[in-house]
Amino acid sequence: MNLKEVLKMADDLVFAKTGQHLDDLQEAILRGTMQGEKYTKIAEESHCNESYVRDVGSKLWQILSEELGEDIHKSNFRSAMKRYQVSNSSNFAQDVVAIGNFNLCAEARHPPDIPNSYTHNQETANSKQTKASHHDLSEMPDLGAFYDRTLELDTLKTWILQQRSRLIALTGICGIGKTALAAQLVQQIKDEFEYVIWCSLDASPTLAEFEAKLIDFFSQSEKQDSPATNQKLLPLIKYLQKHRCLVVLDNIHNLFIRGELAGKYKLGYEEYRSFFKQIETLSHQTCLMLIGWEQPREFPQVKSQNNFIRTLQLKGLDIAAGREILREYGLEECEALIHRYQGNPLWLKSVANLMQELGGCVTELLPNDTILLPEDLKDVLEQQLSRLSEIEKQFLSLLAKESDGVTLAKLLENGSIPPSDLLNALQSLSRRCLIEQQGSFYTLPPVLRQYINGFN
């Protein structure tokens, strides 16, 4: 009796009782139990509180006890599953012999109504493959050409499909390609989920409005699958626990207040904090992806050992992808331009369009290090920079004067910004992806430096 067989049998039993398959934590408890691990070890490996793991385990043993007709607990789970396996094999052998249906040399003929555990388990396994998929991608933008992001796509697929991450923040400076990457990802993995929905937060819905929208999506879809039954509306978290879902929230920064440090919720939107925490900590089958210039303050900025919550900050495209963009505008051999605009797809398209409209000769008339700021690019930068607090604007003004980067010690020596405010501004600007760190030096992207100095 191997681990895979045990997990399959337990999943069938849980599904027969609850209509839901084993979630990640339940599977981790069973896996750890089979391997002789204590709850402390299971909790540590699952990045959960031990008391929470014990509570989930207790409920799981109760479900299995009711299905198997005996008292199941951690210490006897292995032996109970062995008895269940032997019982299943015995029942199956008795059934096929009684029906006279077993033939080693000819094709087996299975009557459609064999009332035994084998057919029940087969139907349960097949149900995973026949569940209807429901997609609402009406708010997902059609972004046309997609430029190579193989590494980022593979990372996100690993987090979502293999590690079952529950909460993912996709961040990056304006124009870097966050939404394009997410849209490409959704197209590639949508069939792995029962429900997929893309929600734009441009209108800044309250949590109640957002939850009502999702509940309506789930309930209407369930009615399509079972039109004869009156489906009772459930709290949103119940739908996310009941089904394997992918929910994308685009432009998450619209939930946060302007003129404050990054990630501070607007008045009336603080309930989102509790909702995101619920998504991270409760056991369910859903992945929630947040896309935007800012991320909630509770998200880790650096790499974390917690698989349930992840942050991916997008950087610029590589040279090959940058060349592909510029060729569309008739520009060749512009590697320096790609470096200057740091492989930002939107920035490259903006300046390439300007050059194309001017006949492509503008680069021959300007110094090599000139940074052009077309009006449409200025508008995009203004949208993001207008969200900054006053202390962040002061910090950027200081940094914009330093073309070669500056250390934190030098910034503190300046004295124009109190140390505590300066450190908070530094953290906030890092979360907004507006500054870069190279070793102990902080610097601004050349495009931002040019834009900010134009106002100083």
C-alpha cells in the first residue's frame, strides 16, 4: 500500500462525504501521518499554526470515521486504510465472480449497475475530469502580441499548479507588461480550473460589491450545471473552498489611497486586508492573483518560505524581445535604446512610435545618451507618480540629482529628510518598483530621472 494509493482512497472517501476533494493541508496531514511525522513537523512544512493543523486534522479524522464506520485517528489511520483496501479488493473479487464476468482471455464485460466500492471510486475519479469549466474573461484586455516571458510564466505556473499558492502579487513599474503576462498565463492554464474570472478594479469596488459579483458568477454557473436544483447562496469563501478557482484582480492599486506611502487602503476598503488574510490562511482550492503598481503592505517584498503567498516583480524584457518590438516600427540595431529604456515594452513602443513618425532620423541628430519623453509616455508616468506621498517626492528629487547612484548613508547625511521618514519612503518606493538597488547603491531608472529633473 503506497502513499499515492492511500491519498487516492482518502480523497474518494472525503469526496463521498462532503462533495469536496482533499485540499493541500488535508493532503499534507495524511502524507505526514503516513510518514510518521508529528503535527509540529506537518505544521512547520505547511507554514501553518500547529493548533490550526490539529483542528483540520481532527475534522478530517471525523469525516473518515463516519465513512469507514470506525473511530479513525492519527495513530490508527495507516492500519484502517489497509483494512479498507483489503475490504475493497475482497468485495470486488466477490462481485465479479458472482456475476460470472471475469475472463482472463477475453474482453471484460462490466454491467453498468455493479453496486460496489470499485465502481463508486471509479465514478469519483472520473468526476474530476468531467466537471464543467466556467470562464468570465470579459474584463481581461486583449493585448495583441506577447513578447517572451518564458521564465516568468514558468515561475507562475509552478507557484499556481504545483505549489498551490493561494495569493500572488504581480508588480512592476508602469508599462512593464504585468497585465500582458497575466493574460497570457490565464490563457495557458485556464483549463486547470473549474472557475476562472478576471476582475478589473478600475471602478474601485468595495469588498461587498466585489464579493457579490463573484458570488453571482459562481451561483449562476452552478445553476447552469444543475438547473433543476435551487442553489443556496453561500459566502464567497465557501465557493472558493468548494471549487478550484483562479481569480485575477487587475489594477489592485485602485484600492489604495493617493498621497500616502504604498499600500495603504482607502477609507472604506480596509476589509480587503482581512479578506486577503483569509485567502492566505484558510484551507481552500483557489488562487487569487493581484496585479498593480502597488501591493498590499502585508505582502512579502522579498522571497519568503511561505508558499501560500508570493510576490513577483517584473523586470524589463531581454535584448532579443526588445529588438522584436523595435522591428515592428522599422528600427534596427537599437540595442542602446533598449538599455536606455530598460526593456520596458510600453516605453520602447512610445519612443519607437515617435521616431517612426519623425522618419527614423531623430537618433542621428541627438547625442547617444539622450532620453526622449513622448507626451503619451509622460502621461503614463504621471499616472503612477501622482500617487506618491510628499516625502516620496522629496526622496525622488534627491535621487534624481545623483546620476551614478547613492548609498543610504549619503542620503541620511543630506539631512533634508528625517531618518525615519527617509527609510519609510525608501521602502515604499521599492514596493512601487520606482527605484533600483545595486549592491549598496540606490538609483533611478534613466527615464524617471529625466522626467523628474524636467520639473526641478
